[in-house]
Amino acid sequence: MDLRVFGLENPLLSTLHHMLDEMPDDKEKAYNAPTRTYVRDAKAMASTPADVKECPNSYVFIIDMPGLKSGDIKVQVEDDNVLVISGERKREVEEKEGSKYVRMERRVGKFMRKFVLPENADTEKISAVCQDGVLTVTVDKLPPPEPKKPKTIEVKVA
């Protein structure tokens, strides 16, 4: 079913829809298809919304993480300028005699977001705090470079 007919086009869904439409009949063409890891990471990134705020002295990344402990969240810097926030939300296992789920709507599974940091971000000064289910990652800015003073050259009389 094409969701664009109903005006429900989602970038992730349209990408997955395109991938399914382009599935090759023979195995030789399948080498160009994205890997399962790539598709899993794309889903994890699409389902993790974030707010990014630029302050005078820092960049602030705000992500809702309800019900997660600090051990379930990982904040890393890759390639010297890519901030990666990832983790996994696991379903609570409660097996009571005679009880069963009627509806399960809360999202579980892996989540991840990647942000390319600007050149003036100080990757040595990053802090992360998770309070009341909201993760706040602060990346300090490097001080602006000192303006170069003009070099004075003495003119000699010949």
C-alpha cells in the first residue's frame, strides 16, 4: 500500500518502501542493498527525536529518555567530531499468574542519534546529565581565536 495516497509520507517509511520496491530477483544485485545493520540504525535514529540548542558558550542536546537508568545510555564522540547518543530500552518482565498484556504501546529496543559537531565544539569538555527522564548533553564551545595582530616590518634606509 502506498501511504503517499493518504498524505502520510514519512522519510523513513518512504526509504524502506523504495528499498522493498527495488528488491532484486537475483542474488548478484543484492550486494548493493543496505545491510540489516544500516536499516536497524536508520530505524533507531528516526525514532529518537532530539532538540539541539546553541547557547553563547555551548551546544545543548536534549533527548527524552523516560524510564532509563544512566547505565542504559551511552554518550560517545566518534571521528573527533561526531556526538553519538545510544542505548537500549528493555521491556520489563513481569510474569504474574493469569495476567497478560492487552496493549503494548511503549517503545522498546535500541535507540541512537548522531550529530556532527561544529568546528568550534570542544570535544574534551562534554557533560551528560539525565534528570526526570530527560537527557541533557552539553558540549562547550572553544574560545574564539585571537585576532592576529598585524606584523610591523621595519623599513631600513639604504
